[in-house]
Amino acid sequence: MVGNTFGRIFRITTCGESYAGAFRKHLDIPKELFGGLIAIVDGVPPGIKLTADFIQAEMDKRRPGQSEFDTPRQERDKVYIFSGVMEDDITTGAPVGLIISNDVIEDQHIQKHKSYREVVRPGQAGYTFFKKYGQFADNIGAGRASGRETAARVAGGAVAKAVLDTMGIDVIAFITEIHGIKAGKISYETAKANYRKNEINCPDLEKAKEMMEELRRIKEEGDSAGGVVEIIARGVPAGLGEPVFDKLQATLAHALMSIGAIKGLEFGDGFEHARMKGSESNDIPYFDESGRVRFKTNHAGGILGGISNGEDLRIRVAVKPTPTISIKQETVNMYKKENVEVEFNTRNDPCVCPRIYPVCEAMVRIAILDALYIAKGYRAVSQNIDPRWDFV
Amino acid sequence: MVGNTFGRIFRITTCGESYAGAFRKHLDIPKELFGGLIAIVDGVPPGIKLTADFIQAEMDKRRPGQSEFDTPRQERDKVYIFSGVMEDDITTGAPVGLIISNDVIEDQHIQKHKSYREVVRPGQAGYTFFKKYGQFADNIGAGRASGRETAARVAGGAVAKAVLDTMGIDVIAFITEIHGIKAGKISYETAKANYRKNEINCPDLEKAKEMMEELRRIKEEGDSAGGVVEIIARGVPAGLGEPVFDKLQATLAHALMSIGAIKGLEFGDGFEHARMKGSESNDIPYFDESGRVRFKTNHAGGILGGISNGEDLRIRVAVKPTPTISIKQETVNMYKKENVEVEFNTRNDPCVCPRIYPVCEAMVRIAILDALYIAKGYRAVSQNIDPRWDFV
Amino acid sequence: MVGNTFGRIFRITTCGESYAGAFRKHLDIPKELFGGLIAIVDGVPPGIKLTADFIQAEMDKRRPGQSEFDTPRQERDKVYIFSGVMEDDITTGAPVGLIISNDVIEDQHIQKHKSYREVVRPGQAGYTFFKKYGQFADNIGAGRASGRETAARVAGGAVAKAVLDTMGIDVIAFITEIHGIKAGKISYETAKANYRKNEINCPDLEKAKEMMEELRRIKEEGDSAGGVVEIIARGVPAGLGEPVFDKLQATLAHALMSIGAIKGLEFGDGFEHARMKGSESNDIPYFDESGRVRFKTNHAGGILGGISNGEDLRIRVAVKPTPTISIKQETVNMYKKENVEVEFNTRNDPCVCPRIYPVCEAMVRIAILDALYIAKGYRAVSQNIDPRWDFV
Amino acid sequence: MVGNTFGRIFRITTCGESYAGAFRKHLDIPKELFGGLIAIVDGVPPGIKLTADFIQAEMDKRRPGQSEFDTPRQERDKVYIFSGVMEDDITTGAPVGLIISNDVIEDQHIQKHKSYREVVRPGQAGYTFFKKYGQFADNIGAGRASGRETAARVAGGAVAKAVLDTMGIDVIAFITEIHGIKAGKISYETAKANYRKNEINCPDLEKAKEMMEELRRIKEEGDSAGGVVEIIARGVPAGLGEPVFDKLQATLAHALMSIGAIKGLEFGDGFEHARMKGSESNDIPYFDESGRVRFKTNHAGGILGGISNGEDLRIRVAVKPTPTISIKQETVNMYKKENVEVEFNTRNDPCVCPRIYPVCEAMVRIAILDALYIAKGYRAVSQNIDPRWDFV
């Protein structure tokens, strides 16, 4: 694989897969690191307060086993700060290394996964991994294509959060639709107040009940459901994004579409624009009382001409149903080169939305901070400003 | 600006804006280049047949003034091959330089645009360009934020097409929705046969008539409309895309979302996944009679686990209505710092879809060819294959 | 080719080769552009004064035919500013496109070059281009491997100079050795005062006479000579360079070693360090009267730990003798696959040093400005400074 | 810091510093990881045999405490393979994560280093780190600027070695000069046979004795010495390197000059070219008996026109004396802003050459493998070759 780094200046690089480490447990890894992940976060500014607890709080958002809608699989996901932070919990400017442990893999699961080795699980990466990596592909428990990989993104995103917090930039993601049941329009304030009040992270608390009822029904069928996650970023200054190819929506789209289960995204009114007229979709600017330019509406989702305009970024992403289901399906055995029928009995989430929302938060934070570095560097050079440390 | 290059190995870099060159016509540019654009295409393989006529044919797809739904503005958009090709029209491996002329800018338009200099046009990049580039922003005729910039992408995409043609990879884009009027489901074959048979490039020839009727009505109002463009790529081999951050859908999303007017995109069934169950959305693989793995459906749009699976890539993008309309709108005068009301009288397309589809084709071609280089390099190294020229 | 862009934020992309355009003159290029080059300079800040004359002054430094030691070949090398600058000669922030014309290619030279097509010229890129690009390689007049390509770098470097001038950063390069004849130690002030006072750009005006005498002798033999170019950058602020892999000396080395004729480089005392003790090579810091830290010596050449320390950058590069000589040499005919003996009768410089020094200046300027963007962006984020335009 | 990744396709990303982890030992890192380093190696092909022992063998080359000329400091430098390898020791294509432990940091050393916190050590990165990262810089034991960081490069380079070994590409580095005492000309065969036969890794076994004698003398003075390391890469195919900015010598120079102590480098005859004539420096090609083109000499060091020519790559780098010496030196106290005089009592190598040679090997291997990916991808696309796994 050659695409395990994201970002231009603020950069995250990750490694680790669902089970490969576990297979080697007799060999050379300390027990704490079985089945673990690593994220190296580069471009972290010096002087930021960063503790393992702060990162752990983000990690815990995506940890499975928290509700009836998660996989009952246990992953401890404990984060260790390995480098880049001094004894007083302050970053030094050196790359922050994060290790995420996962020490509760049991042999029975490994054996079960091994038994599926030859058979492609519909909707999963097994087939394309065989095409790309041949017989050497880590096709046990999905390997690098497992959703588990996203835990490292959340850890890296938490570092971005620590920086963005100092600038008053807040990113939240929440569920607005599951299997066709849609929440009403949700403000930033409502989302912020409510999005962690139920097990599916939907701030429309009434609609959430319907969604949960629906999920229970689908789970009983052994099936799974898709949904929609919405992301709002408040406090993003105007000026981020680099025309013409690295427009802010382009790098954000890259960041979000790199999450496996996402099949679509839209900014602001998104596909609704196809049903609008220019006189309806144009956001009208005006000087507010403080002399700042604001917009009367936000159909654009906070981006104009590829550059943030100071309004909330609003993004929605479509999440496909979990591909692993407990229903018999036709498929292929790649080794025997024959069509087969199988029912997989692994543990999985009936809907990944409640686990994917913190990954969306993480990727948006990383992309925004990366854009900030470039925009600030560009403006600092343009205006011949040379920020210096008071100290020296 | 710092984002004017796209691609990792196969790379396009562009410059040029709508009017800046024209303002300098008394100064130092040969007349042929007034208001022109340049694309440098890097990573072009040697030995490919490439003529200006071939590129021109792609350029002519997006040239305005072709129908009643285009801006009546004339842009000649003639392409010159500047470098990288020898006398026998064969590429050498050197970067291909392309110059696109635009010699019909008339002073009256420049004067009109100048008169709008201080005023933000709602829905356009003027405001954010002021925030990013200050008073120096080229805010006349939209400058670098003008859709005109995309002509250089189409020229570059034509070079990618010349290469992909040798591999049997075909990319087409066409209109499937305008202002809420939707075409029926369109196969690759129908699209290929019909998409250039009407002025709005919609292969559903019946529905297209309704769309055109609607556009006429909206144009009379001085308003504009949004729509949806669909892209199909046939012949893409399995194995393209680099997990975990440079998945094929991530780099394609980056490529497409960098086009100014696009506000959303989806792969395969896209947002419909939010209304599906796993048992519905999983594409079932099988060995066909020739022993090749195919899929019974293509809900995924040709990508699994971030890697192409050999089926058609299917992507849909949402296009916002042209922001420049001939209706009075409120806005701000940035220089006088006051709220104003204006009606802009520039010439514009009532719907950009018929001009944006070749840009979509171009960007998808560039992204696919770039992914091909990386995937092939990766596999050539993995298998210790060293392709050599017979010649040496 | 896939390496025609240099820089991370401030970026130059070039195309064009010595003769390819010329072969196509009947085809599709305006006469002004025969045999020309293009540079697209991305990341240019808005608000910088930039005229074609300013760039031309840099171009004229490397133009051949200026002295008896240059090739008598005529290249007009006229620069056109194509984009990114408005009517008042002020940059807008859009990428600056530069076209360099070369309209004096004569058919007789093309015919002569064609006659050499099959034969590898010792010391030149012909053989490796055949291996890399096969029979399609532009092997006439060296194509993209010609020193002519560097004219585009000089044009791009002039744009960097326009920016660095506003910051008081000055880069000069000059000759300190030719065919073993070494100039004495030269201060920045002497170099600045004298380096353009003779035809070989050596500020040691006495030693320069010896060098010129030697060059005349070598030229009469039909041979050529190597030399050393020294580069000094004054006014570079402390803090540039990004450990651990993009240390300032690493990106500067990348920039300079990308110039074809350069075979070695050293920072500060360079290889002399191999003969020194730590007590001799350590530069001792002290607070000067103004309270600023300075260093008593500059053995390090202005870089410590991969980061600029505020002292002059001092770099020396070794330039190999021009490979094309008028002496019979053995070589190979690639088409006939046989060993042959040839004497090439093309016109060339007996020493490229007087033409390569402005290329060194250009590449160092580009690398420094690129490093400035990254360092300033990093510090602006670290200190939560948000440079804003007064205007908005 | 933002430069902790090297490579375009084959990429290494590292983190970790000399003591930061140790300071946090009470906090959150398992004991095995105190003071450790991480390398994530991306772009590793699937199907390669890779064991911790294989990597450890490379690590052990640079481990201190092996001779009287090393620092007596103990660093265990044990490598753990964290990810990317399955139970049968075969790579999967997933990024290979490597953790390097260092569990023998003792409190007394930490305390000693803390006592130096305010004072700049001449010749080291302390001053520039203060300028770049302010008071938050990890200025204890050199932090990220410590030579210790290079252990992660060696681990990553060992992964590159495992791949290059399958292709018959061999890279070795050895010492050819210490404090002015120069070895004679050394062939690849001699170097290979002898370079690990003495404690300073100099294959000229006679001259090595003189060098060691000299080092003993200098060590007694409390001083240190510089030297020269030579690198030879055999078996590199013709065709690597991407003109015009990513020529092979440019990316190799970037790779090598990123090693802190290196102050100069040269390819082939390097600076000797400044004393040569074209008729002397041109390497004459000929068809050998097998019909392959070879060169009669290798003044160029295996690179022509920025592209490997199939001959040995030969590179020499100048290494500065270890800056930390046991002799009283003047310097500055950054906190008190005053000039001071200090004698540092830390343990250090009198010459880093014997520890830096494996780092040179590692960086050259990484740069060559990265160039291989790009060249092979380029040729595979150019020739429309699609390497496929037999398996699928």
C-alpha cells in the first residue's frame, strides 16, 4: 500500500490492521500491542497541551460494545502517547506518535476468520485486495481494510482537535438518517447539546427512537442498514482552501471519501442544488452591525469559490450498510475458483453510523488544520509577517 | 494560490485567468495569447499519438456559444501543442505544454467587468478572494475563479484520453437532471450513443426536451438552474486505488470536487445506500463463463475497499445553478463597506451542466491515469517485473 | 517524465525542450514560441511588483553568445508574462505563467542534430533517455536534457527574487574555480561588487584573468573545462528547514543537484570538515551588542540541525566540463548496435559555469521561498496568529 | 515539525526522540518503549520475507557501545515488527510498522541533560530549535535532533533492503577518510569483503590502523574528528530518476543531506570534475560482448542526465566532527541571555562515521526503491503492461 499518509503540512500516517499483529503474538510484540494501531501525527505545533486522556475521550466515541447496535466485540483501544510531548504534557513540535493497543483478541475469533480465508465476503474489500496484493493479501478479519483502521484516524484527529480548540474551531458530526428515517433540520446548537444523548448519536431525540426501533428490527433479521452523517464545523475563518485543485471542498472530500463505508457527500444543500434556481441558491452577503460580512443563508455550506467564507461548514455523507450480515449469500471461493453460498457468523454492527461519526470529525479536523497551515503561511509571506517566539 | 497542480505521477498544472492577460495586451503578450490559459501535463508516456486536433475535439465540447443555453460569449479556445511532441505527432516522454488562446475579448466587456470591481456578486468567489488575496485579488470577470479555468483541465484531460484510449478505458459524462427534471436510468451504451445528440448532452432524448423547455423558461426569467451530471468509466482494470487515504473514490472525489460549481458527489447508488439494507446493497460476485469474477449488480459503482473492482465506475455530481443571474440582488460593496442592491448584466449560461460535463470527463481521466501509474508501479515492483523497451 | 515540478508550496513547473517545438513549426505554434519554454510559478503572493523587464534582467545573465566563452548559438530568450499579473504590474495571487521564446532556430542546426540521432554523445543524456523513453526519446539537440531547460528555472527564480527582495533576502552565485585555478576567499561584499565585472563571473578579478587564459587554451584544443560555483544567501532568517527529512540543506541539495551539470555540493566548509576537529568546526554563538545571537565563525554555512541559523548560507557546487567537445571520441550507435567513432560539430560552451550561476541563484531562491512559506505557516499556527488584509 | 516523511511511493515516516519518552515513564508508555522510536514504512510490496532478526542485523551496525570509538552509552535498539507482516514472516502489502525500544535510559543521564537545558551546545541544533519551536523545544539530550533519530531510518532502510535483495541491488557504505587520513581507492569487491573487519568500517585495512591511532589521540584530547563515507550501489538498473527536478542525484542528495552530520556530497569524481577537461570526464560507452552497453570509466558515478546508466552508483559524503566535545567552549545561555563558558560532560563518539555509514546505506536504499516504483510504473504505463498476480 502506498497511501497511508494524509495531509500536506499537518499530516497523519497510520499502520496496523485487525489481526496481523495477533497472529504474531508468539513472536516479537509486547503483549500490550497485540492487534494494535499506530498514528504518527506530523506538523503538531509546539506549546499545545496534550494528554492521553484527552485523546482517549475521542477514541471512546468510536469504541464498539457501547450499545446494542454495536458489535459486541471488545476492543480496548487504549492510547499511549509515544513521542512529541514532554513531561508537563506540552507538545514540543516533534511528531506525536500514538500507539493504540487492542489486547483482547481471542484465538477463537482468529480461527473463525481463518476459516473464511478463501471466500470473498460480499461488499467487502477481499476481492479487490486479492487483485491488488495477490495471495499475500491479509485477508483475515479484513486486515487493513477493516474499519478498525479508523481508530488511528480518531487518535490523530484528537491531536488536531487539541490545536483547533485553541483557535475556537469546533467540529461535530452526528446521525441524521438511518434506513430512510430522517431527522428534522438540526442546528449546530441542538446538535452540540444532544448528539451524545442516545446510542445512535442522533440529536433529533424523537426521530432517534424510530431509528433505533428500525435498527432493532433489521438486526433481528441478521441484516444491516445505511444512514447519513452530518458534519458541522463552526469558527472556521474565511480564507482556507487553495484554488484551483486544492479547493477546501476538494481536500475535505478527499479526507471524508477515504473512509471506507462512505459512498457520497454533499456540501450545504448539496444535491438539492440540482432542483434550485440561482435566485434561490445564491447566499446573499451583507455587512452586519459589527461591520463583518455575513451571509443571509448558507446553501453553499460555508465554501465559496473553493475558499471558506466564515460561515459554518456543513457536510453530509452517505454511509452504506455494514456489508457483513448473518444471512446466507452467494459469493466466490477465490482459491477453488468456484461459486459458493455462505453465511458468515462474525460479530458486526447493524449500522456503522454510530461508529463512523467520530471518524468524520477526525478527518474534517485534520483537513481543516492542514488548510490552516497553508493559508496562514501564504498570508504571512504575502504580508511579510514573520511570527517569532517571544522567548528568543 | 498554491493548489494549481493535480496528480501524483500523472500531473496537470495550469495557469491563466479570464481577463488578466487581456488587461495587459498593450504590454508583452503576443496577440494569439490574449486571455489564454496554459496546461503543463507531466507524466505523459512516450510513444502516444497526440495531435492538436485530437485535443481540440475535446475542447470544443465545452466551448460556449454552441447553443441557446450557453453564454453567447465567444471564446475561440484554440489549442496549441507547445512541447513534448515530435514532428510525427508522437509524444516523447517530455512534459506536454498546451496553450489555449482566447483572442476575442472585447474592450466593452472589460469595461463592464471593471465597473463591478467593488461589488461582490452573490454566489461567486469575489468575497472569499478578497479575504484570501486582499485588494490585489483579480476580481474582474472572476479571474482565476472563472469557469474559464476549466478549459485548461479539458485540454489536459484530452492528453489523458489519448493514453487511456490505448488501454481501452473509456470515460463519458452526461446530464441526467436539470432543475428537478430527471432522466430515466441510462446505460453506458445509451449514453455513449446519445449524449451528444442534443444541446444539453442528456442521453434520455425524451426527457431532454422537457429539460430544454424548462431551461428556456428559466432563462426568460433571467434566472439559472442546477442539475446533475453522471460519469461512467468503462474498462478500468481492477486494482486501482491506494488504501487507506488515497482510495480510488477519495482521489476521484478530490478531482471532481475541485470543479467550482459541484456541490456533491456519489459513487454507485450513493445516498440511496442510506435507505438500503446490507442484503440489498452488497454486490454479489460470481465466476462468469470465462472464469473471470464479475458482480451481479453494481451498487458500489465499481469500487470496493477503495480499489476498483473491474466493473464500471459510476459517479454522479450535483451542479449548482449559475450564480450570475439577471435579477436584482442585494449584496455588499467591499470598498465602500456598505450593503447595496445590483443587477448584473453579464452574459452567462442559464445552466452550466452542458459545459461542465467535459470537465468531469477530463478530471476523471486524469485521476484514473494517475492511479494507473501508481498501481502498475506497485505491482511491477511487487512482482519484480522490469518493463524494458525492445529498442534498447 | 514525471518530475517537472519543484517545491511544496512555492512551486515551479516547466516544459519545453531545445528543438521539439521547432520541428513542429509548420504545425500549430505561433512563430514567437518556436523552441520555447514555459514556467508556471505557483504560490506567488499577491501585491508584488513584477514586470517582464525584471525577469528579463535575470534571463539575460544566462543568455549565450555574451562572450567568447559562451556558445555562439543565439537564443533570444524573451520572456512574456502570461498570467497572474494585472495591468499595474502587480501580482494577484494567481499562478504566474511565463513564456520564453526562442525564435532563432535555423534549419541547418536541426538537420545537423538529426544526423546525430542514432549516436550517443559521451557524457550526455542520450543513452539513459533511450533506456527510459525508448525509441521515442527526443534525442535531437538533447531535448529535455538540454541545458536550455534551465532558462525556465531562471525565469521562475526571478519571480522568487521579486518576493525575496521585499524581505531583504539576497542570493548571489559566482565562479570560484575553473579547471583547477582557484579564486581566493571571497566575501559577500566583494562578490556582490565584482561578480559581473568579467565574462566568467568570477569576483576575484586577478585570478579571473588566469581562468580566462586557461579557458582560451582549452577552447582551442576543442575541449572543455569544469569548475566550481559558490552561492551566498544573505538575510535568510533563522528557522527555515523542516527536520528530519526536509532539513534546509536537504531541500537545497535537491534543488541544486537537479541541475544537470552539477556533480557535488557542500555547505560551509563542506568536505573540509573531514579534516577538522570538533573544536575547530563548532561555530561559537554569542549575544552581540544588540542582544541578537550571532556566531563567531560560519563553518556550518548558515545551517544548524537542518534549520537556518541567521548567518549567511554558503554553498559550493562542482560543475562538470561541458560533455560536447570537438575532439574525436569513441561511442555507440544505438540503432545499429555497434561501436563507432565520431567528432561532433555542434557549438557549445567551453565551460558552463558562467551560464549555470544564474540557475544556481534561481534554484536557491525557489527553495528558500518555499521553506519560508512552510516555516511561517508553522509558526503562525503555533502562535495562533492570523494575518489578515487591512482591506477586508 | 512537518518533514518527518521521506519518499513519494516507497515512504518512511518516523517519530521518537532521545529522551522525551523517558520523561513520561510514569505516565502512559509500556516499559519496553521508553525512549523509543517508530518507523512506518509505506509502499512495501506483498510477498517479501521480513523478520525482526533481518532488521535487527542492520540496526546492530549502528548500535553504540560496540567499540572504543563509540559512545559508551547503551541503547538496546531492539526492533519489533508491529504490522504489515503475517505469521509466516511474509509482508502483506500493508504498511510495515516498526517499534524500536530503548529501555536503558538512566535517571542520572536525564538529570545531567536537564542541567544543560538553558545552554546552547556549540555545533548542535539547540539554538535553531529555540528559534523554530520557542521555549517548547525539546532541548534535552538533543531531542528530535539527536542522532538517535537515525535508528528509525536504519530500520526502515532494512525493509527496503529486503525488497532490493530480491532484485539483486546491493548498497554498501564504508569509511574512506578520517581527520585527513585517506584510504586508497577501494573497489566494490574489496569494500564488500573488508568493510566490517575493523571497528571503524574502513575496508583499507592498513590505512584503517592509522585512522584508529589518530582517533585514539583525538579522543584523549576530549576532541572529535570528521571524515568521509563512500556509498556504492551495485545492480541498479538503467532508467531510474525523473528529469528535470527529480533527477536521481537530486533525490539521493535530498535523502543523504537529510542526515544531520553530513555537510557535503559528491557523485562519481565529484569536485574533481572542477579540475578535469571534457575529454577526461566523459565516460565512453561501448557494446560489450553480450551486446549490453557499458562504460569504459565511471567518472559520472552511475548517473547520466539525471538517470541511472546501469553502472555502479558511487557517492561520497563529508561528515562533520561530533559537535559535543569535552573541552571548555564559549556559548550562550538562552534563558539568561548571556554569554557563558561551559564544558559538557556527556558521552559521545569521537567520530560519527562508524555509526553514520548504516544510515547512509538506509537512505540510499529507500531513495533507490522509491525511484524504482516510479520508473517501473512509468514504463509499465508507457508500454501498456499490466502485471497481474497469477493467483487471481
